[in-house]
Amino acid sequence: MDGEIFPVSEGTIIRVAPDGKRALKNTGSENLTMLCIQYKVNAFTEADSPMTDGTILQEELKW
């Protein structure tokens, strides 16, 4: 997140600011399940979809 790499495991909770850059990489052998909760009320509208909510990073990831 924002250039910092840190491991997470089952039960980990992370708060990311809206402008924070983030990427995920599953290094395990099982499926990765992630739950994203947005706190601000009415932040999403009917026009939002998983493909339009966010910006895809164009930068090279350095794992």
C-alpha cells in the first residue's frame, strides 16, 4: 500500500484512504477472499459497478 509491502493473513483488517494506492497478491495455495466495506453512506450509485469503481494503476508493481 502506497509503496509499502506487508503480509496479511486470515482476520487481518486494513484501512486504506480513498487516495491510497493498493494492490493484492495471493502468495498462498488457497483462494483469496476479500471483503471491502465502504463507510461513507451513499458513496456508490446505481451507475457504479466493479469495473468502474476505482482506478487501475498503470505503474509497475514491485513485489
